Amino acid sequence: MGVKLNALLKSPWVFHLSTGSCNNCDIEILDCLTPRFDIERFGMVLAGSIKHADVLLVTGSANRQSMERVKRIYEQMPKPCLVVAIGECSLSRGLFIHSYNCPVPIDKVIPVDVYIPGCPPKPEAIIAGVVKLIEKVKASQKEAKK
Amino acid sequence: MARTIVPIGPYHPLQEEPEFFTLTVEGEKVVGIDVRVGYNHRGIEKLSERKNFDQSTFVIERICGICSTSHPYAYTRAVEDVIPMEVPPRAKYIRTVIAEGERIHSHLLWLGLAGHFLGYNTVYMWAWKLREEILDVMEILSGNRNNYAMFTPGGVRRDFKPDDIPVVLKKVDSIVPTLTMLKKAVIDDPVLHARTKGIGVFSKEDAINFSALGPTSRASGIRKDVRKDSPYGAYDQVEWDMIVTENGDVFDKVVLRILEMFESIKIIKQCLDKLPAGEINANIESIPPGEGIGHIEAPRGECFHYVRSDGTNRPVRHKVRAPTFMNLPTYKATIVGQTISDATIILAAIDPCYCCTERVSVRTVKGKKLYSGEDLIKLSQAKTEKIREQLRK
Amino acid sequence: MTREEVLNTLKEKFKNDIISVFDKSPKRVYIEITPESLTRVAPFVFNDLQARFNIASGMDSRYEMEILYHFIIEPINLLISFRVKLPKDKPEIASITPFFEAANWIEREMNEMLGITFKGHPDMRRLLLPDQWPEGVYPLRCDYKEWDETAIRDRGV
């Protein structure tokens, strides 16, 4: 497990999944790829298929229709993997908490490692969040060695 | 010939919103299409009935991140139509500036994605880099990159600061040369001509039958624009042209959107020059029972809101009709008869409110052949490459 | 055609079908018609008056179901909304999709959200609601109650 996780942290490939969001978080994720923010400096690339990804970026409030798909996509992901929830909707559903189509928050559907709040979080916040995730995993690795 | 079913979606790597398309193909040719939406349904119409009129504005803003001005604009106009009332002139100008800024960034976003689908990642990167400048302008004016929270029934919530206006004007001016360069690069490109001219033609009759909206219908030669037909905000007090093209193919839609951005820049500059002094909010006391309709021209077409009030502080019914709702079914008319490598750009041509191109798998009837991942985009990009090769010879 | 001409044409041609006309403002007119006459009025407005079909909006009020069909005539900047009232126990009306394609999706939406039946609709499938949504539960009706017991409506703070 340890070796695998270490290898993953060198250059995490991210997959982006929208589960009923308003596009804002999704656009900000795409913004991270474009020249001003350029997330590729950290070795992060947006992967086309979930089977190539190490980190799952989830946005949106997990509506009933996409909940099943999220579960299925998480199952297809090669393990070990990391999950980042981006935006207020995926944290607590924000405004949509009383919506008839958003029954549970995303972390009741799949396990989440890092939460990035904001509506939408700025690209800087997203990058900072993912970098923090990497540091967190590294620290826990060191703990485990002791 | 054997029919093949090509499912697209619901999760792609490049389009924002999940949507599920089923293309029926015969060899290379698309013969049928079906769309399943609902992956983004959050029940906003029902939620809006729980909130009061002021709170609803913020729910409405989160219908769509790109249209985060259009929906509140249409909604506030609907509420003002219930009363009925006029907003103060300064608020009108401020609203117009914000709405046009949104149009520029939305069109740039689309242009970049369209470039990506065609295998022009340079266009993608340039357009999105330019878009950052506009987002900076919006951040200066409203305080946030998206979700501006500027609108409220009766006016706007924030005033423009006098110090900001010269900075904004300078920034807006600075994007014009790059935009002109981008326009030349896109319009004069022979490969792009080969890829988009005559592709996905949307005829005028179909546009009327489907009641298509915005750039999708204007590219087919229909002169309809809410900003001209039913002027609101400051649109009747500034000079600008409605862009209309005739052919209805993808190329015309690209050109139309690029030219519209220049008009938007014109509108923003005039509005900031002429900005009248005075109040920014009419401070509505109460909303009487009745019903109201607000419609405005969003980047993708007419955005329509219907609000019914019963005299309390909450709407009894709030109907939201986004432009893509009318534009999405037009796939039936445009995609049938085209080749599968053109499918992505035709699907993208109406500028649907989705952006995360999902996993695509192509499967023959027997289920033997399995392409995975971004193969549709790759197919499209390979075609561009082929045309490029031919042109080099 | 001016605004007055349009309204007079409508009043004359459908004088037995129109129940009431509410002239709200220069840009907005609400006309209540009988449900049976919709299949005559809608194609006339769409084809002969060259109006654009904006959208329809359904509503569940206390005594009846209501549908508003919004049409806009751009050259004279007039938004006409045709109001149709249906009984609550049996909300049923003829579909207008055969006349113009634009009404296709909104009728599907109203069907699942409010439970209104559209007779003669060519393709009545679910549009927005999820696949596992129970039959016969209509979220936009006033008497909608939460059916899912596992739903969490608490922020937990």
C-alpha cells in the first residue's frame, strides 16, 4: 500500500466528476489547466478516463440520478485513490439541502479525503487543496513508518 | 447496413455537465439521436417557493455558473413585472455592463472548447487565457469571478466605484487586439473552413419549428434578439448591431459568437462612459398579488422566468426556462445525416450548458468493438489532422 | 399587424373559446381559453400570427391545475399567455407537439412534475427526474410530501 501511494503522489492524475453542480466549480477546475494557473506544474493532468486517474475531483450535490453513477465510477477507480470534494454543494449541498432530488451529501455516498469550500472555490484554492492533500498523505505515510 | 448504437456520456473529461446521448449510426453516418438529461436536476423551481423574493435571487444564480447573471436578471425583471415598476437608470446601466461581461466570457469559454473538440488546443488555451482578463474585470466590478450576486429585485446590490472605471476601461481595451488576432486566426483558417463549413446545417424552417433561441437561431438567419425586440436595461440607449448570419452551419455560429463579443465590448464601453448618477436600488416595499414575466437575452438565447405572487413574501410559482431547454432538442434536426467524427462539434455548436466531455464508448451491435475514453474527440481531431495534411500538399 | 389588430383577430376568431382577457400592460396580455380550444388556438397563433412559442408553465393551485402557454410576437413586442384551467382530479389536455416541435420537452416535463396527461404526445418518457423516482409522485404539486425516508435534511451542526 505504502509504495503504491508514494508512486501516486509524484504526479497525481485527476478525473473530474460533476454530480449535479452549476458548472461553476467545473469551469474553475478547467481553469486550473489553462495558462494562468497551469496545474501541470505540479504534475497534475486531467485524465480522460477514470481508469487512468489517481485523484477524483467531485463537484455538485449528488442528485439521485448521478448518485448511482458516482458509486459505479468510484468502484472502477484503481485503488489506492484519493477523493477531493470541491465546492459548497459537495460539502453539505449548500443551498440545495432541502431539494427533493438531493437526498444525501456526497460523503455519505463515497469516502472523501479533502474538502475544498467555496461557491465556487477559486482556482488557487483548488490547487492549494490538492497540494494539501498530497502533504497530508505524505505525513500519514511517515507516521505509519514509525 | 447494420445499425450501431453509440452512447456518449454521461461523464466526459471536458464538458461541464453530465448528459447522456445515444447516437444511432450506420457505418460512419449518424441516423438518430436521443438525449437523456436529468443528471443535474436539483429541483430549483420547488426550492424557490421556500425562499422569499430576495433569497430566491441567490438560488437562481446557482442554476448555472456561466449564466449566473442571466437568470437573476430575468428573475428580477419578472418580479418587477408583477408590481409593475422601473428600476433606477444607474441600476439599468450597471446591470447591462455585468450582463455583457458575462456574454464575453461565456462566448470565449465556448470558443475555447470548440477549438479543443476540433483539435485546436491553441485556440482553447488562447481563448481561456483571454477569458481570465474578463473575469478580472468582473472581479473588480462585483467582487467575485463568478456568481456576482449583483442583482436584487428593484435594482442592484453594489455600486461601481468611480476609481474602478478607468481601470476597467483600460482592461477591456487591452483584450481587443488579442481578440482581433483570435478572430483572424479562426476565420481565415482553411482547415477550420473544411471542418465546419456546411456541417450541421440548421435550416430556418427548423429554427422556427423548434423555436430555437439566441446564436443558434441567429446563425440561421432569424433576426430575433430580445435586446432589440423588447429593449431592457440600457440596450436602447447605446449603439450596437445585432449580428445575423445566414447559413446555419457550425462555421456561422463560430463567426457569429466572435463578432458578438466585439459588440459586447462596444456596449460595455459606452455604458461605462455614460453611467448616470443616482440611486441604484428602488427598495421595493411589498410585492402585490399577481403574475409577472421576465425575459432577457442570455449568451445562449432568451432566458425566460415566470413568477406568481399571492401577496406574501414568497413566490407561489416560479418557472425557469433556460435557453438550452429549447436549443437541445434541435440536435434531432442538425445531427442526422452527418458523420460521427463531426458529431462532437455539432453537439457543441449550440453551446449547451455542459462542458465535461465524458467517457465515450463505441460499441457495435455484437458488442465486440470497444473504444474507450475520449475516442470521439480523438476521431474529430484526427479528421482535422487529415485535412491539414491534404492542404499542405 | 398592430397590437390592437392581433387582439381583435383573436377575440373575433375565438369568441366562443375565450373566457376572459386580462390586458396587463402594453407588453403583456393574459387570455383564458377553454381547454378544448387549445388545439385550434395554438397552431393559429404559431403559424398565422407568426408568434414564437416561448414556453408553457404548469401550476398546481388550490382548486385547479393551470397551464400557461406563453407566445411572443416579436415585431410588436407582445407576450400573450394563454391560460388553461384543468380539473384537479383528472388533469388532461391535448398535446400541441404535433403542431410544432418546440412544445415536446416542456410537455414531458409538466407530465412528470405535475402529473398532467398530454393526449397525443408522440414520445412521453421521463425527462428530468431520476430513473428510480416512484411513479405517481409529482414534486411540483402542492401536496408533495417527502417520500424518501433515508434523506438527510440536517446539516449536522
